Amino acid sequence: MNALMGRFRGEGLSARIMRSSLLTVGGFGFSQVIRLASNLILTRLLFPEAFGLMALVMVFLMGLGQFSDVGVTPAILQSKRGDDRDFLNTAWTIQVMRGFGLWLVACAAAFPMAWVYDEPQLTHLLPVAALTLLIAGFKPTRMDTANRHLLLGRVTVIDMGVQIIGVLVAVGLAWLTGSVWALVISGVVGGIAEVVVNSTCLPGERNRIRWEKPAAEELINFGKWVFLATIAGFLFSQADKILIGKYLALDDFGVYNIGYFLAAFPMLLGGMVTRKILIPIYRETPPTQSPANFAKLRKMRFAVTAMLMGMVAVFAALGVWLVALMYDPRYAMAGPVIVLLACAQMPMLIVMTYDQAALAAGDSKRFFVLAATRAALMIGCLLVGLETAGLLGAIIGQGAAFVLAYPVVVWLARRMGAWDGLHDAVFAGVGLALASGALWLNWTAILQLAGNTL
């Protein structure tokens, strides 16, 4: 026990990695427990169409955010000037300007969005919900500084508190109004709380409006490819919501989102860990520098992938049972959706630790190439799947897109010296075995989903 605790103490890289990883996983687990509890309560206070409607709002807001992302956070994490006051204030100024611009765009797009989806409520919901983008522009760069140095303790605790505030507001308003507005307003309140609490509780100087030309040039030069990559990343991660939301009725789309909420837990956790932890690791221990660095990364990669595979296997095997246990019969088809999505995501979990190597090396261009390839494959496979087999085909199409992108992942990882063929082969076999078992266990429910959607 003393030896184990000793690995968590100190300011060395290994200790900071261990602490930050534990805090990230713990914070994410807490976040998902809170989200699940609120989801269970809200599904009883609201109606399935409300979740479908809110999913459309969130897809649009995420699209706005990612279509305008200039990579401020990864720039701070990887830049040699990442601790410089002028650099940080210039980055914060860019964030603030972006936030105001996004809110104005959302207001202008509200009516066209309502017309495209034939949902008049979007005219009013979008401008209010988009206030979260404006508010997010004021988040202090002290959050990025803590991430840069893998000092995430206070940030994690603050995130937990902010989420509790948002959930309490959502549940209270849903109980009082029974309206989708409960979800919208709670998001705005949570955004305000995040900015205020982080600005008050994190150490460091307050950000000021500043425009230093060299800093702006570095941010823009790095961010231009991140900007394009985040557009592609949005299309990759949200294509299912955009296309399935157009093809299916709103209540069926709401059921799909309930299933996605549970099935995506391991992939969301993996994404959070890699974004917060891997850029600092790759920056401080490049795999091309020495065999020892590569060996350390291999060890970390095996541990992360094993953890994520174990989690996704639980959802794949127990998805139908979990939905029957936690939700009323209106959401029954979310069970086989969880099973199929969990199996489809396994190929993505295997390669999740490679992406950030390019950003850590400052090579945002190759990062964009991978993101664009994934987006094109995802949209194409989803369209083919929806046209041929409805919702079932769309889920299978997502898995196909993950597999088809693998050669480009290998290309990027080899360029950065990060590719590990042994790791990929081992977990490809593990994933195939786990998916086969999950499909066998839940075959009856999958046939029911196929019968309802074909």
C-alpha cells in the first residue's frame, strides 16, 4: 500500500499522470452517475419528444461550437508559451469574441432550423440555449493551465459541483413546468455557474482583454487546422443525430438518444482521458525519443484500452436488462440500441489513444486529415445504412465507418512514432469475442428492433 501511495505523491510526470487519470476517471464516473440519475427522473417528468427536441438543439449548438473552434485549449496545452500571461490573455480574448459571434449566429439560424425540422419551438429554444456558447467564451484560461500541468484536483471538484447545480435546476423546473424549457434553462444556469466558480476558486491571475500579435499569430496558425478538424469532428460525432433525426419520428429519435446516452459512456470517458492527459504525456515523453518512452506509452495504452473495453462489454451484454430495469416501456427499444452501439464502438476504442500524438507534436494538419476521413466515412455509411435498413442499418453503418478509418489512423500514428500493432491486434481479438457474446445474449431483442425499424 505504501508503494502504491508513493506513486501518487510528488511532482514527477508519473505521479501527475496517475493522479490526473484517477481524477479524470473519478470525475467522469461521478458526472455520469449524476446524469443517469437526472435522466431517470426527467424521463418520468417529461415526454420522449422533449428529449428528441433537445437533441436537435444540442446538435446545432455543438455544431456551432465545433465549426468555430480555433483550438485554444490544445494550443495552450502544447505551446512553449502556454504559461505566458500575454499568450493566455490573447487566447482568452479570442474565446470571448468567438462566444459573442456564435450567439448571434444561433439567433439568426433559429427560424431556418425550425423550418427544416418542422418544429416551431426551435425558433424560441435556440437563441436561449445558445447563451451557453456566449457564456463559455468567458471561461478562465486557468482551467487550461491546470490541465497543461496535470493538476486537475480542484478543477474536477468544481466540475462536480457545477453539474449538481445544473441537474437540480433541470429537475426542479421539469417538476414545475413539465416543459422542454427545463432542459434549456438548466444549461444556461450551469454555464454561468461554471464560469463564476472557476474564476473564483482556481488560483492565478484574472484574464484581461489583450491582443499580442505574435501570440495571436501562433494561435491562428495552429488553430486553422484544428478549426477544420473540429468541423470534421462534429460531422463525425454528430452525423447520427443529424441524419437519424431527419429520417425517424421525433419520439423514436428520443428513444435512440436514451440508448446512445448509456452506450456512449466508455467512448466519452476515453475521449475525456485522452484529451486531458495525452497531450501533456506526448509533449514530455515523445515516443520517437527513446524505446523507454514507447514502452511507457504501450503500458499506458494497454491499461486504458482494457478499462474501456471492459466497460463497453458490460453495456453490450446488459443493455436490454438495464433499460427494462430503469425506464418505463415507452423506452424499451433503447435496450437493443445500447447493445448494438456498444458493439459498433469497439473498433474506435482500440485506436483512441493515437489521435492526440499529432496535436502534441504541433501537427494539426495531419490531425485534420484523419478527422476529415472519419467524417466522410461516417456520413456515407450512415446514409447507406438508413436507406437499406433504417435505424438498425444506421447503427451497423457507424461500426463500419470506425473500421474503414483504421488505415488512416495507422498512417498518422506511424508518422508520430506512436503506432502499436501488437496492442491493436490483441484488442481486435478481444473486441470480436466480446461483441459476438453480447449479440448472442440479446439476439431476441435485436430482432425486435429490426422488425420495428425496417
